[in-house]
Amino acid sequence: MEKIKKLFQTTGTKQGSFSIGVTAIVIAIVVVTNMIIGQLPEKYRNIDVSSTKIYEISDTSKDLLKELDHKVTLTVLAVKDETDDRITTFLSKYAGLSKNVSVKWIDPVLHPSALTENNAEKDTIVVKCEDTGKSTTVAFSDIIVQDMSSYYYTGSASESEFDGEGQLTSAINYVTSDASQTVYRTSGHGESTFSTTISDLMKKNNYNVEELNLVMNTEIPDDCDLLMMYAPTNDLSQEEADVLKNYLKSGGKVMLILGDTTSEQLPNLMGILSDYGMKEADGYIADPKRCYQGNAYYLFPQLSVSGDLANGISSQMVLLANTHGLELSDPARDTISVNAFMSTTNNAYAVTEDAQTEGSYTLGVVATESISKDDGDDTKDENSTDDSETRKSRLTVISSASMIDSQITDAFTTLENTTLFMNAVTANFDGVKNISIEPKSLSVEYNTVQHSGLLSLLVIFGVPIVLLIGGFSVWYRRRKA
């Protein structure tokens, strides 16, 4: 016993006992901490470490969920253990943002009748609101989007996008909202069609987009909330121009996106713009002060946005290519107010074959006019359901169709072209917010040094050399000692 007591009284034994005690305490702390964390809700346990932040939820969705005053149930018709972890994780984080959103999992293998009851297929989320009686579905394939184009080259489809937030936010907005907006897109004048990106964003906002051929039907439908013309190449007839003027005078909403056609080719359409204080400048606009990689015809406009137009705008980076410009003048009536929200710098040029005219040019503008019910029968809005004493007409003009061209919006996903465009559309509707959210890319990102400046050289060569020299000096001193 004496030998054993002396053994535990040595310095080495005391240090060893201390180390064992500390180790036991650390292990106990780790175990207890894991038990506590394990009891926390899943939304707090999952940390987004993905390179593209697929679990990051925007302020648009947070505001919608915060203001949600209806109970919404997300019924997931899938086997939870077999579901992609990205979907289960996102659902838990998303639903955790509102007490009015609940997630219910139903195994369609054990309960096949659930598919018939919900009129849905396997691997589908049924979004339902009992208060409104409305429901819709979101398929897993709409959340994790496959790039089928790669199938033709590699024999297998690759994952391209994660659209959990965009799909769920759109679905919840649909089932909880009674509002419905119809957008008529004109045809018959060589207009362009929306890209897939823009069509998807319009759908996410629950806008019903219909086509209206003004050549065959010169009457604006009663349910038209917004009339849109996208890059017409042929002019309106005088009869069509008169219909459009009367529609605006009666409180209608019109959005015009100009294409590559000059004002001389669209005299009747330009006559309407002239009444609202706008005139197209001759030539293409170049802005050497705010351009893309030295190409003055690929320019970044200066934005002057507020209210609905400013929602979600943070970087204020919008790219336009080979655009025409507008010059503002006095409108035909004093009741018309004209405000530009997109313009060049003062050092821009309108370039033609013969001249370069320096100045500041407008690239996006909104003209509004308050219409009184007492203005006469010719200005009464037969299409409007507004019972207020005044109605407000609105004409939004964007001078470049490239703003929503897929070659720009799909290639430069960090730009805010689509956000500003959707804000401009949404601003035409009272009490409606832009809730369209673009999907996040699932493409592999590589860490590369884009600019080999002094800092890059220091990190690549300087730090390793300093560490090697320091290590060698420590080794040399110890060797000499």
C-alpha cells in the first residue's frame, strides 16, 4: 500500500491524474452540450455552409411569412428518410420562420390513398390554406432542377438549380392571397416573347399572362390590369393608337419595352410617348463612365428608385446593351407627372453614323396621371373596378429590350435586371409586392485568383516563405543549444 501511495505522489502521476481529470471534464461537457443541442429545433441546428447559400432565405420571404395571418400546411407526400437532405433541411428552416406554417410528412407507400385525396403524385409538397380553401402543389423536381441539356452530351442530367425558396414563397402567396392580376402581352407588331426566366418569375408572382392581338381585337379586355408591349418592330395603326390613348386616359396601366427599332419606324407609338413627355434620342447610347469592361455600349445605368421600384435592389447593378435613349420634355397635359428611374451619366453619347451628341439620357421612366370621374364619359374607365373618386393611369417605358434578354439575365445572375423589371411590373398593382425569387445555382464553384496583385503574391509566396524561415530559425537555435 505504501508503494501504491508513493506512486500516486510522484510529479508524473499527479500530472497524469490532472490530465485525466481535465479530459473527463471536457468529454462530459461535449456530451452534455450535444444533448442540449439535440433538443433544439432543427432550424437552429442546421448551418448553411453551401457555397451558393441554398438555405439562405431572403427578406422577401421573411416579410411574407412574418405578415402571414392564415394557417398554411405543407403536406409532403414522400418517404422522409429517402428524401434529399437539401429538401428536408430547407423545409425545416423555412417553416421555422412562421408559427402559421406547419410541415406534415405522409409516406405514400404506407398511405397510398393520400395521393388520391390530395390529387398529387409522389415526391410532391401540397401547400394548402384552410381559411381560403386554396391549394397548390410543388414537385421535388421543381425544387432541385435538372439540366436536361447535359444529357445529350454526357448521357446523364446534372443538377443545375435549387429553387426551394422561390417555389414555396410563390405557393404560400397564392393560397393565402385573394388578389389576382392579369397581364396582357400584345402581339401582331413583331413583339418579342418572354424568356423562360421572365415567364417563371411572372408565374411565381401569380400573374396571369395572356396574349392580346391588337390587330384582330382593338378592344382592351375588361380584366386587363396591365397592358405590356415588348419590343415591337412594327408600328401601331392610327386606330390602335387611339385605343391605347383612350385606355391610358381612362386610368389604364401600360408598360412599353422598346426594342432595336428607331422612332421613325414607329411614328404612332412615339406620338403616344410624346404626349407623356418622352422622345427617343437618335442613335445608340454609349457611356464611357459606367460601362462593362471598356465597352461603352454595354452600360450600367444610374438608378433612382424608391417605393415599390426599390424592393430587393441592393447593388444597383443593371446592365443594358446596345440601347436607345429617351429625352424628357413637357407632357401634353399639366396633370401628367414624369419621373425617370434609370439614366446615364452626364458624359454619355447618343451615337449615329454622322454625329456623337453628349449629354444625359433617360433609360427608364414612369409617367402617371390622375384621372377624375368628372372628366367626362370619354375618360371613364369601363375596364376599372376602382370606386374611388380618382384613378391613376401609369405608363412605364424602358428604352432597351436587353434588360430582360436571356443572354444577359442568364449569363450575369448577380445583376439586378430581373428584380428591377419585376418591381416595375408590380408597381402597377396596388397592395401587391414582388415576391418572385430566382433559383440558386448548383454549379460547382472553384476558388481561383482572378487578379494577381501584390496581395495575391504575398499570400501565395510571402506567407509560406516567412513560415519556412521562422521554422528554420527555431530549429537552428534549438540545435545550437
